[in-house]
Amino acid sequence: MKQTIAWLFCSLGIAGFAQGKLTTQFRVEGVCGMCEERIEAVLDVPGVVVADWDLASKELHVVYKPKKISEEQLHLLLNSVGHDTSKRRASDDQYAGIHSCCRYRESSGCSEGRDSKQ
């Protein structure tokens, strides 16, 4: 009986912990490790639990609390540091602010170090 009650409390605690969080995945343009650092750093804000960008697939995995931040705000934050997303394009001024090596809209970015953090 004690094990059943303990299991019930643990289950309710885990269920309560998981509530209020959403997971989303979308494309974010970038070409190198500096892009990865910038993308993940801009999402280090209240309401974002996990932000992990994969260079090879250009997919961003985000776990967030919708009561604190919206998916639209995630896209706006990424645009603010010069990165296009699957839903929003960064302005030309925002894009111009990224390092020349990170210029994913142009084919003449740095060829060295694209796959590694710089």
C-alpha cells in the first residue's frame, strides 16, 4: 500500500512538472558553430527550457513555457540576431549585423570552420 501511495505521488509530481510546457521544432538558417552559439544564446530567456540547434539539419528543437513566451516571440528573437526561420525572415538590417562568415544568404561565406565552433 505504501508503495502504491508513493508511486501515485511521484506520478502526480511528474505529470505536474510536465504540464505547461510545449515542444516545437523548426528550421533556422545558419552555417557554422558561431551561428549555433548565437541561435542558442538568444533563446536563453525566461520561458525557454531547452533550445538546441543542429547544424547539419538546421533544425531547432525548443521546449518552452507558453505562459511566459510564445512561439512567435521565439521567431522574433532569432530574427533579432540575424537568422531567418521557417516562419519569419530577418530584416536586411538584422542580417547585416551577423559576422561575415555567418552570411547564409550569400554563397561567399567562410568555407573554413563551417562545421566547427569558432
